[in-house]
Amino acid sequence: MRGTSQVLGKEEQLAVASVLGCIALIIAFVFGLAACDGGTDDGISDNADTAAEVEAALAALLPPPTNHLIEVTALEVKGSTSTDDLAAPDVDPSTLSAGFGYKAPGAYDTDNPDQWQVASYMWNPGQMVAYQGDTLDLHVFVLNGNTHETRIEDPNGNIVGDVVVMNRGREYDLSANLESAGVYRLICSTHSPTMTAEIVVMPRP
């Protein structure tokens, strides 16, 4: 049986941000006390001990390192309109990214030559959240697109794990140990640079 998706919604992400803001205020308060201290060795030592105690307490509030199983879909979204409502773009979107598609007026619908269409490949969800030290397991289903050459990059741009070629109608598993805090990226090289999802890894004290 597969686990529950660990994707945080917008409200949960705001809650996390609020907690982190409170943590930052606490840390600032502690070090503010240190700065206001009389400068004695005992005072510095006491404040260092207090800061260490606060850091330990904050670490205890965080969940222990865990495995996150997240369901991800590779899909293509499309939209169309008529030149009666909106002029076709001056620049062909497909020249801006391999992840964009464009069918100009006359090419999209020969029976309705005023119609035109744009498309974009994407990952859903486009942003995921985890903690430093967690293990990320992505269960990917390819809905659209025959081929996606896929990789995960760490915050320094290094490839984590295997590069996997994914095909339409199939399921794949990608795994990464989130050793560093920062933004990891799920990237489709076939439809770069726009078919990218962010994995925001929060630091541990």
C-alpha cells in the first residue's frame, strides 16, 4: 500500500512560513540578549547556553527524518482562442521553450482558420515541501507526452539519483536523499527549461 502524499497546500505552507518566522524572532531575541549583555565572560557563556537550549528545543519541534511519497503527474495543458478575441502572439511560443507548443491560425483548425492554440508541459504538483534529511520518493505517472528525460537536481545543480526516460501511460519511481537545505528541482530535459518542479527543502536547526 502506498503512503499518503506529503504535499503541503498553500494554507499549510503559510503555516510553515509563520512557524519559521516565529523561530527567527526567537533566535533574534536570544542573540539580542547576548548583544545587550554586560560583556562579561559569564554573561557570554550563559547566553551561549541559552541559545543552544533554544536550538535544541526548536529541533525537537520538527518531525524526525522521514520518507515522503508524493504522487506526481506529467501532463500537458492547452488553451485556444480566436483572432476575433485576441491576436495571435508575435513570437512563436515553441521557440521560447521545448515545453511550449503553438498552432497558429490556419494550422490549428482548418475549418476555423481564425482559431489558434498554445500548450505547455508541466509537473503536477509544481512545488513540494520536505525537511533536510528526509528521503523523497516520487511516484510519477505520465499522462501526456511520449517521452520525458527526467532527473532531480540538488541546490548546487548536481544530479541526484538516476536519469530516467519516461513514456506516456506508464508509472515510474524516483528517489532522492535530501541532504542539503535549499531548492531541489525535478527537471524534464526533453521539455526544458519550463517543465520544472521545485522541491523546497527546509533546514533543520
